[in-house]
Amino acid sequence: AISPVDGRYRRQTEALAPYFSEFGLIRYRIRIEIEYFIMLCEWPLPQLKDVTADEFPALRALYEDFSEADARRVK
């Protein structure tokens, strides 16, 4: 538990768990980092010129299919 919302008040705040749990924190952090990377790839940056839009769905799948096991690996 990272806060009372996902700890002692879990029963009352169950609907918020995907957002305020440690799993949610890790998942959304990865989502933001991936979307930021994709945004950078859409700019004409020479360092990222080899990353194509065809790779974006695979990158997004990393957070769309994120599991508890993935969160444990990140942690």
C-alpha cells in the first residue's frame, strides 16, 4: 500500500485502486514514458530517425497489456 486509499480504506475506494495502487502508479508511469517517447519520435530528431510509426503499437502494448508480474519486474 502506498497510501491509505489502497491500504486501510481499500474497501471504500475499490474503484480508485487502478489509479492509486502501487501497480497503478507503475503502470501509469510506464504509459507516460512510452507516450512521451512516441511524441519525441514524431519530431524530426536525428537520434530517433530509425524509430518508425509502425513500432508504436508494440510500444503501447507494453502498458495496455501490463500485468502484476510486469509491475513486480519494474519494482
